[in-house]
Amino acid sequence: MSTSRSETLRLRMLMAAVFALGLLIQVFSMVLDGYGSHLVMQNLAFHGAIEMAGAVIAAMVAYLLLRLNTIGKGSSFNYPIAAALLAMGGLDSLHALMSSGDLFVWLHSLATGVGGLLFALIWLPPHVLQAKQHHAPLGAILLAIVLGALSILFSEQIPHMLEAGRFTTTAVTLNIGGGLLLLAAAAKLLQTYRVSAKPEDLLFLFQCIILSVAALTFAYSSVWDWPWWGWHVQRLAGYSLALWLIVQTAKKIELQTRMSNRRLQQQIEERKRVESQLRIAAIAFETHEAIMITDANADIIRVNHAFEVITGYSAEEVLGKNPRILSSGQEEAGFYAQMWKHLLENGSWSGEILDKRKNGQIYPKWLTITAVKNRDGETTEFVAIFSDITRRKQAEEEIFSLAFYDALTKLPNRRFLLERLQQSLVASSRNHHYGALLFLDMDRFKILNDTLGHDHGDLFLIEVAKRMQHSVRDMDTVARIGGDEFVILIEEIAPDSHDALQKAAMIAEKIRLALARPYHLNDKEYRSSPSIGVCLYRGEQESVDDLLKHADMAMYQAKESGRNAVRFFDPAMQLAVENRAALEAELRHALPNGQFQLYYQVQLDSQLRALGAEALIRWAQPQRGMVSPAQFIPIAEDSSLILEIGNWVLETACKQLAAWSTRELTRDLSLAINVSAQQFKRQDFVQNVSAMVERYQISPSRLKLELTESVVLSDVSDVIGKMHALKAVGINLSLDDFGTGYSSLSYLKQLPLDQIKIDQSFVRDITSNIDDATMVQTIISLANHFNLNVIAEGVETEEQLHFLKQNGCMAYQGYLLGRPMPIDEFETSLQQLAAAN
């Protein structure tokens, strides 16, 4: 039994009080006897009652100790103490039945001696004491019976215990010996109590002391005197105290047992409740939605049957694995990182995700993940619940398709187009790019329906839709708004109105040509053509309805002009488109008709000596006169004409170098030509250059190819490979317009260049703009660092030339030094320059 410190203190005080009371009774009886020794109270019945009461109490205490021992309670020496109490009680009960005499005193003294001896056995080593201790109570009872029986049967042989009413030495010795043994037992109990702190050990410590004191004071009494009765009462009080305290212990244990039983009952009820909840959870777990439970490390620990049905994986195949085995691999980069971040921060995540079944099929599912936490807030499991939403998605797509798409062609319908166009206007307002709206109507569609029937008309419209889709980018929108009317939305064409106009015209023409090709409808060939109206827009200055109206009006202009045509809504724009179209048509005849010329602009070194020239193409159109390269080069680049023109420039330059090589004045000059991106991208470009060099037997080091950053950055690895191949031939390479791009510096160290050319936009203001001056200084310094030659173009003033010389520029080109000239004038200027030097 466990007790608090205050209860232990009260217990000690109670035991001490009983012990002190017993001593007071003993002392009082001895004092009373001293004043009247002749006073004798001989009463066998009263004596017997006291002794029998003590024996019964001793037996009860022994019984309670043995019961307490079965549940691990009571003293540290339950069995030895119970045996001692039973032996003493048994012999004392026989003593109570005897009449006064030797046998009477002998049985009492024997009880004290045997009881003291049995109490003292607690000093035996634990292994000896515990070996047979459970037999000790029965053995003590048998010992008391045997000793009592022998004493009664052989009463004439027992020692004399009384002489003239006084106890003999034998009687005194037996009692004093028993008392000393009881004191020894008390010492052992004290030692044990200091370790065990059991109140029962303290109780029997006092019990032994009380019995010991009663035994030791036996010698100071005689039969029936007051001290005799004093130690009888003292012993009875000690037995009674033991009984009371043991009963209290039993009551507390009973109370604790009841409380334990109550708690156990509550636990049983709680367990039943939990089991009921688990049964409900088990039923809920087998729902039509898939459930997957993982541990804190996201390894799967349980799945339900719906999971197996949806994913195709059995539970045995996924247990212990990571859910990533279900991943489709089609989610955007960073999707799972964001999902886990939200889950860990908020404790749950829900959303749509694409996963993969065991058979490899990709399917959409709606997934909810919840983190399960313990009382400390630590995540112990994750529960994922998901369902296959394939059918729902299909239904949604069907509803969306019916609302926003044309049933025949599967193209977006008017409703979709209007929403898309409104979004495009907002985007255009933000990025300041032009967009275009193309309104198409197929010519003579009614005749097709009337002659071949609506089935052929439907096939025709489907084919028209396919051709239009193939003619535009994926980001553009092709819509059917009714009958044979289609609208194409072209977004983010260009930030410049002129560029946007030209590109929109090219797209419209591309579509016109695609739709004008013959159609094969079942076994019939049918020819048709579109009338296309184009309307440009930028920002939100005009409404969606206005733009559609303008494009529609332009389409009717195309029809009125004779069909199979493209017209712009703005008359001025239409004129510009027509001019460009006419210019492109004339450009196609320029090369066959020998209308191109090469002009030459001299390049000088720091001593103003001629290093060479840059060949610049010019177009002398018979009706238009000289056409600026700024007008026709973009048109040539937008078509395949740039390849033919570039090849002509290369061959003409090589011819000129071959002619120069025969004269002393010009044989050391180099000639630079510009190479377009399309020309440089051709697989046979290096071979073509090598063939030209070989054909005209020129020194390759005299030919310089100028590449712009757009050429270099189009495909860096391919460009670098071709540049090395050209260097192997011996061709010189120059980076034109250096400084106008944003990536030149990062690639400069990789490019096998000989020269970089400072763009004229920086040279123009170097004497008045500190930023341009700094840029030029930086480029020159950079060129020196990479051991590259540097040339500045656009030198038009002495101040510019002076600045460039001061900062280490190596070569110059510009109007100050010489304008672009035909070959005859250029060679004359070379002679004049040589004469001046």
C-alpha cells in the first residue's frame, strides 16, 4: 500500500501513541502493585477472554497478511510474520484454556519464545527465507498444535514454572529470550522500512516492540498481580492496533480495487466504443472513392478496394512504395513542390491531377490529401482520397464543346471568338503589339450546295477549316461564325504598324493560296477561293463588334474587287499592302534582269590607308529608280529571294577580289559582305563559300563575312561549328552591329571571330553623349582583351574620327572617309587616296 508523507506521519504518531499507552499501562500496573502487592485479581474467565481475543486477532491479522500477499501488498515479510502470529495465537489460545499452574505458565512462555523465534527468522538471507516461505503459516499452525499437544500429554515432565506464586527462572528465561528475539525482528523491520517505506513494516516494527516489552516485563510480575494484567492488556492493545491498521490497509486496497475496476470498466467501454468506431471506419474505408494512407515518409501503408479498382494495382504491389509510382509525368515543373508546400503549411491539399494506371493509361482524378497529426503536432500519416473524374471531364468537355465550338468543323464558334478577341484586346493594350482580324468568305459556296448537295458542302467546310488551321500558329484562333464565313484572330504580330501590316498581308496571302487549291470531295474535284478582309488593331480603342464590322467590310471590298483577293479595312493600309506586293513582284525580276549592283565603301586603318571595302547591294529598278536596301531587303528576307540575292552578292564579291588580285593597287585589299540568317542556316553554306573561293582562285583571307547577332544567336552550336569550318578555309569573320544586342558578350569568347564592328548608332553621338562614348570605349577595350580587330562604321565627322583614334580603334568606315560607290568610282578614289598618302 502506498501512502503520502502526511499519512505516514499520522501512522507513526498513532503507533507511537499506542506503544506509549501500553507502557503507561505497564508502569501504572507496576506502581499500583508496589503500593498494594497483596491486591490480587484472580479471574480465569477474564484472562481467557483477553488471551482468546489476542489469539483471534493474531489469526485475523495473519489471514489478512496472507490475502494481501496475493496482490503484492502488505509487509515485506508477510509469510514469516503470519507464521509467527499464528504460532503465538495458537499456543496462547491453549494457554487461555488452562487453569493456573505450571502448564498454564509454560504454554504462555512457550508462545512468547516460539513467536519470537519465528519473528526473528526474517533475518535469514532472502534466498533461504523465500525458498519455502509459503509453507511457513501451515507449518506454524502444526508446530503450535504439536507443541501444545506434547505439553498437555506430558505435563508432568515440563519444568516448574511457578514457585510460591512467583515465576521460576525457566519461565523468565523463556519470556526474556522471546522478547530479545522480538527486538531483533524489530531491528530487521526498521532496516527494511528505511528502504521499502511500507507502513506495514513500520506497523510490525511497533508490534514486535510492544510484544517484546510485554515479554521483558514478564519477569517483574507474578500470576494475577497488577503487572501481570498490565502486560496482558499491552499485548492485546498491540494486536488490536495491528488488526485495525491491517483492516485499514485492506479497506484502502478495496477502495483502490474498486477504482481500478471502475477505470477498467471505463477502459472496456472505451475500447468497445473504439471498436465500434473502427467497424464504422472499416465500412467507410471501403467506399467507392479510393483511399490511400501513407506514413510520415510518404510510403504507402494501406489502400482500399476502390484504390485497386481505379489504379489497377493490388495492395501487395503498392504497400511500402512511394505514391510517385502513380505519377503520369505530365504535370508542369514545380507542381508537386507547390502541392507539398501547401500541404505541409496548411495540413491539407485538394485539386485535380493527372495520374497513370498500372496499364499506362493516363486519367484525371480529384485528389484530397490530409495530414494526420499526433498530440505534439507531429505528422504521423497522410490520408489521400481520390476519385476518377474521367467521365465528369468528358461531360464537361462535351458541354463546353457544345457551348463554344462548331459541331461540324470542331472550330471555335462566335461566342468563343468574341471572348478570345476581348482578351486579345486587353493583352494588346498591355504589350502594345498589333493584332489582326481576318474575315473570310468562300466564293460561290451556295453553288456547291445547290449542285453537289449539302453532304459535299459539309466536306468542303471541314477541309477549309483544316487548311486554315495549318496556315496559322497554334496560338492563333480560327473560328466558324456561320455558313461559309470564318474569322481568324492573329495575336501579337509586331509592335510596329508597318511590320504588322506586312506580316498580316503575308499571312492573309498564305491563307488565300491554301484555300484556292483544288478540293477533292469524295470523287468530285471542286475549285473555290476565299475573299479575305483584314483589320488591324492595337489596344482597346475599338470594340469587338466594331473590329468584326471593319473586317467584314474589308471582306466585301475583296469580293467587289473580283473575289479571290485580300483587302485591308484602312485604305491607306490597303495601298501600302498593294505597294509592297508590287515591290515583291518586281523584286522577283530584279536578279534575272540584272538590276542589282554592288557599291563599295572604303575601310581605312588608323593611318588612313585603304584596308579594303564593304560591298553594299543596290537595286536600280527601271520605273522606281534606285530602291533603298531598307525597302527591299526585309521583303527579300520574308521570302526565299534573300538566298538567291545573297548567293549573287557572294559570287560578285569573289569575282571582284579575283580582278583586284591582278593589280598592285588592289591585290592586298579585303572585301566584306553581309550574310543573312537564312543564308547562313543552309547546310551547304560553308561548302558554297569554299567552292566560290576555289572557283575564282582568290585568297580566302581577303574575303570577310559580316554576321549580325541575329545570325549568331539563332542556333549557337550550329553557328559556332560553321564558323570554325569557315576559319579552316581561311575566311575572315566579323560581327556586325556589335553592341546593339544583349547576348554578344556572353558568346563572344566562344566565337572564332577576327573582327567586331561598332554600330553607327553608337558612333553618331560619341562626342556629345557620355553613354555612347563609354560604350565605344568598352567595346574597343573588350576587342583588345580578346585580341580582336575593331572597326567603327558611320564615321562622319573629324571629331568622331579623333575620338576613335584616341581610344585605340583600329579601322574606320563612313561618309567622312568615303561614300558607297560603284566599282569604277571606287577604284578611282583608291588611286586618289594612294596618291595622297
